[in-house]
Amino acid sequence: MAAACRRKGFLTTAIVYGLGGRFFTREFYRAQGEIAARNPGKGGCISLSFDVDCPEDAESLPEVCEFLERLGLKASFAVIGRLVETYPDQHRVVLNAGHEIINHTYSHPANELLHPHEHFDDLSAQDQKEQILQCHRVCQDLLGVTPPGFRAPHFGNFEGRLFYETLAGLGYRFSSSLTSAASPAFGLPFSAGHGVWEFPVSCCPLHPFAVFDTWHSFRKQKARHRQKGQFSGLVGELIELASRYGGYLNLYLDPRDLVEFEEVKLALKVLASGRDKLRPLTYGSHLDMIESCLKRWE
């Protein structure tokens, strides 16, 4: 499929003709690869991130970091200010292991435990800004680190985003707050304005409008990929597709699921074994590479 086709038209065509998930995903990565070929530095990489959204996630961080160390992988961890306040030592383990910490708001609106009954997208621009600023201050005060990037709770819609200017004012370089199906560049990193880059999170190869995360796969009602070998197999499929077309893969997991489900451990072993096909990079390191390529092309 030609990359020149419009994203909206591509999605609409897939829906009208009832294409299967795998066919849709293959054509999505084919189009992504055509764009990546004209934009050096954006493709050929994989990002791994974890959202620390609940106490069980925070308590799992030391074990998660130990497992990643054995595999030789670095990841980005989206942290919530209130949980950093409650579990500072566990979050320090992440930094001491050389991983990247990014801002995930102070209380994660719509979090059933920390901030129920209110969605981040529905907050005013000022309230969104305060959520970001509070987490920013907590990370500086308790962890001694300034986050280089941000992830919005529950990702949200692309239209009407209010927070990029706030991120730029804090010196943040990137966000990972969008799904690949909703992005304008078939899931490739792109400049979102105000000097901030967006790294869209990859979708499920069988359910291409759903984020491919462990909640979707293991925890939600009628979770889709609980069968042994399925989740890790799908990770392998995405690595093959992104590698074949020179594209980008952005995987997002929950820390406690790595501890609880052997299948998630197997999926990360698949990821680590595929590093000859896709280069594993944190968001910040990937953006360094993109900006270096852009400078050479100027």
C-alpha cells in the first residue's frame, strides 16, 4: 500500500472491506516502512516501556529491573507522582539500573485507586498542567531526576491536546501519549509541535485499534491472549513486521504482569533475541538518533 494514502482513508477502507487484523497490521507496517525509508532514524528500532499505575506495579520494580538486567534491556518507566511519594526506594531502583523515567501525571485521572471519576482528557488546560507539574516536582525532589518526557493517562484522542506547550516549558523532549492507529504517520515518531516529539504506542496485530499491552492481553474481561505462547508469539510477529519494512515498534507493559505471568517474561526474551532485527532504544536515545539524522540532512 502506498504510504501516500491518507491515514483516515486507509482505516476507513479496512473497516468497509472487513479486513482481518493480521492483514491490516501487515499493510499498516508496509505503509509505515515506506515513510521510514524517507525519514532516516525513525525506523528500525523498538521501544519498551512500563506504566507504574498501581501499588503492585511499584512493588514489582526491583524484580522487573533485575530481569531486564539479565536480558541486557533498557526501558522507559512512566511514573505517577503519588506512587513515587509512597514507594520512593522502588522507583530509585529504576534509575540506579540505568532506565529512563517519564512523567505520568501526579494522580493519573481515571485511576480507580488514586483518582477515580475524572478523565485526564476532560480536565481543563490548567488542571492538566498542574497534574504534570506536580509529578515533575516529585521526581525532582524525591528521585533527583528531571523527566525528559511524558505519557498521558489512557493515551486519549489526538485532537484538542492541551499539554504539549506545558511539556515544552519544562524542557521535555518527547511524549508517548498516542496509539499508532490514531497517529498521522502510521505509528512512526513524529514532531507534535512546540519542539516535542510523539512516540506512538503499538497496537495489537489481531485487534489493530487496541493498544497491545498486558492489560489487553491478560487482565481485562475476556482478555484476548491468555493462551500459552500467544502473547510472546504476537510480539515475535510484530518484530518480524517492523524489521521487514524498516519500521518502529513501541511495546507497553505493566510491571506486575512481568512478575506474575511467565508468558510476559517469554515475550521479553523474544524481544531481546530480536535485537539484531530491531535496535532496542529508550525514547530519549531514539530521539537523539532522529535529531542526529535530521542535522546531517540539513
